[in-house]
Amino acid sequence: MSAATATTPIPKNSGWRLFLQTVIGRAYPRVIGQQREKSWLIFEVLLPLINVAAYVYVYRAIGAPEDYVGFVVIGGAMIAFWMNVLWSMSSQLYWEKEQGNLALYIIAPTSLMAILLGMAIGGMIATLLRAGAIIALGTLLFNVHYVVINPWQLLAVFALTMVALYGLGMMTASVFLLFSREAWHYVNLAMEPVYLLSGFYFPLKNLGFWVALGASIIPLSLGLDAMRQLAFRSGPSLGFLSVPLEIAMLSVLSVVFLIAARWLLATLERLAREEARLTENRR
Amino acid sequence: MFRSPALRSFRMAAWLGWQIESNWTDPFLFAIYSIIKPLAAAGILVVMYRVVTQQAFDTPMFAYLYLGNAFYQYVSAVTTGVSWAVIDDREHYRTLKYIYVAPLNIPLYLFGRGIARFLTTTFAVLIIIAFGVWWLKMPLSLASIDWPLFLVSLLLGTIMLALVGLILAGVTLLTARHSYYIGDAVAGALFLFTGAIFPLEVLPAYLRPIGYALPITYWLELMRRALVGHVAQAFPTFSQVSNSQLLGLLALMTLALGLISWVVFRWCEQRAREQGLIDYTSNY
């Protein structure tokens, strides 16, 4: 290597360029890692699909209308996003702390918010592929019929749901900065109860108005309900609230969660520094 | 007797597993944590059933799926409890190599680690069944339970599930950290084929042989028959098979599984030693 090459200054980014570079840098392993580790096809497509099939056959065993089969397929696919938010967003900073990477994130001359955003975008892209595979295979296997009158509205609902959901993930990731060993248990606890409260396998309105309203704090509850209304013939009659109202509520949740994530991240990072929790490892 | 390495391995692992599972919080929160997940899983089925059948909870179909789902909680808990110990000790606590150099019986140590989840699941299953009887009026009474059949089936089933867990533990010895949910994943997959929440006749004909080949299918049928015999026999799947025949089948399958799990675990363990995977941390 020549001396001239060795001393060539490395261009440094700052401001929004650095923010963007960080987002891409953190999203990269999420997307590329999936291509290198093919076992996700079994663990995150085939096995969830088998689980979805079990609920489909329950509906068939009790003689449910065929649209309910579609509800289960869509719900099963959306579970992939909830799992991604729980295990790869909310608890990610806890894992990083366990492995000793969190301190490196804090030391790096970049924004922690950009790191979280990169995790969210990378996770969302990777999960989109998995959820898409579950919907495609589920639709083919169980002969699901969709009646989509307004595809743009459907796309908008999905996009808003994702923004609100990953905003929630970024917010809870900040909270997990303070957690230790109990973090794993809290995440574990947020699986089946949320599948129930968000109506992953049945229309949300069947929980009753007040329970469904309370469950609406989880963006997937409203998002799934609106998507089912827009994608199935019987959807509108089984919807919890009107689609425009659900879109408005999802918009509010998106803004609130993103702002709260930013504030919580700053506050809890300061608190974690003061209480020396960034490098603790209470196995 | 307690000086026997085999029994000591099991007893100490059970105590250790209980501490790991429970001491991260206070007992009250731990009790809530232990029952809320299985209750929510049961709740999903209850709502699905109610939506379609307009609350017909006193039918044989409801008892079939409700009890099948309740006992299926053991499948995930025991298989994961046994196999998860490998990941926990190797990657989290990084003690697996010390376990291996200690005078322990490794399979019995792993079985012991699964005990904590068995106990918490038993608590959850009791609550789920009580909820079904008192709130949903499921047709089950203490007087009509076939207790000997129930206890023998539960014991055989638990051994069978622990042996499945041992196979998964062997596989886990050879895989990276991201396979941590292999027990849950396998339990989720078998949910479809074992007739846990719907009779096997509902499955397409080409999938049913998978269900008939799985010991969990027979175990769940026995558990239902022990609790609500008349309801379980209302479905055609095993209507021609007596309780003793089912029990014999389960015992034979458990024996076969015992041999298979022993061979698989020992083979995986040998491969893990050869490849230096006993103290491997993947940090994936």
C-alpha cells in the first residue's frame, strides 16, 4: 500500500447525512442477515403458517363463514410484525447490553435515535418478506378470497400501522434500557395476551367496545381491523370502528409514539447513565 | 439415596431451574406471569368459538378443543424447558462447560431444568380448567373423572414430552443462539397435527397420518377421556379404540421415543464435543 493511499482522509458525514448513514448502517444487518441465514424460512414462515393452519381448521371444525379463514391468515401474517417489534426492537437494547454492545452504541459519535430507526426500518423490511410469504401461502392453501375496493386506502392503513407499531417499538426499546433480566419475561408476557387483545384471530369488536377501545393502544388492533374491513366482503359489518376513524386514530398514535420515543430515549439514557445501568449485567 | 449422581443431577437441576424461572420478581407477580399466557391462549379459542357458535359452551366440541388446548400447554412448556437449558447455560450464563466437567448425568440434569416449567404449567392448566367449568359451564365434574387413567396418562405424557425435549436439546447443542425458540416452534407446528383443538377428521386425509404417528395425539385423547370420557368418545377419531389400547400405544411410543432420544442426544453431544460447541457463544 502506498503512503499516499494510507493517508487519504476518510470523508466524514455529519448532521442529517450522519443520521442517514447510521440508519442505513443499522438497517443493513437486519436485511442482509436474513439472506445469509436461511433458517428463517422454516422458523418464521413455515412454522407460523402451520400455526395459522391450526386456527383455520378450528374455524372449519365449528362451521365458521369462510371470511374468518382470511381473517386468521391476515392476523397470522401480522403476528410476524408484532414478534419483530417485541424481540428485535423492544428488547434489542437489552440484548445489546447483555452482549456488551450497548456501551459501544453510546460511545459512537452518532444519534441513538438513528440507531433505533435503522433497527426499525431494517426489521420492517425483513419482516415484510416473511409476512408476505405467510399471506401468499395461506391464501393459496386455504383459498382465501379478498374483495378490495380501495387498494390505496388499504396500503395507507398498512403503512400507518407500521409507523405507529415501530414507533411503539422504539418507545419501549428506550424503556428497556432500564431493565435487566426481567426484560425477557416482560417481552414473553406480551405475546399471547396481545394476540387475544388485538384480535389476531377474530374480529376486534367481539371483545366488546371498552376492551376493544383499550386494546386500540396497540396499533395492530386498529390496523388489522381496518385492513379486514378493506379486504373482505363481510369486513365492514364486522369492523370495530369506521375505517376513516381508525385511520385518524392510527395517525395520532404514530405521532405520539414517535415523539414519546424521542423523549423517552433521551430521558432514560440519562437516567441509565446516572444509575450505571448501561453496562450492568445482572444475569 | 440422594448421593446417587443421577438423582442428585435431577434434584439440583430442578432447584436451579426453579430459581432461574422465578426469582426475577416477587412471588405474586410470578404467579400472575405464569398463568396469564396460558389463560390468554385459552381466551383466543373461547372468543373464536363464541363468535361462531353464539356461546354454545356445553357442546362436546367445546370441551374437546378447550381441554386439548389446556393440556397442550405442557407440550410447549416441557419441551422448551428441557431444550432451553442448553441455550441458557451455554450462551447466557456460560456455565455449560462447567456442567459437563462436573460429575453429573446430563440428560437428567436437563430433565430437572424442565421441572420448573412443568410446575408452573400445572398451576396454569388447573386455572384454565377451573375457569372452563365454573364460568363457561363445561361439562366436567370431579366425581366423574377417571383418576387412575388421568394420573398414569399424565405421568407417561410428561416423560414422553421430556424425551422430545431431550431430542431438541441435542439439536440445540449443534445450533446457534437464534434457535432459542425451537421448543416453542416445534410445539406450534405439532399443534396442527395432534388434534389438540379439532378432531383429526377435519384435517385433509393426506395430513392425518402425521397425527396418528405422534404420541402427543394419543396422550391428549387419553387426558380428555380421563376427564370427560363421554365427550371424547363423541368424536370418531379413536371411537373404536379402548382406553387400555390407547394407553398401551402411548407406552410403546414413549419407549421407542426413549431409545430414539437417547441415540440422537448422544450423537449430537459427541458432534458438539468434536466441533468445540459445548462452550460456544454465538452472540447472533
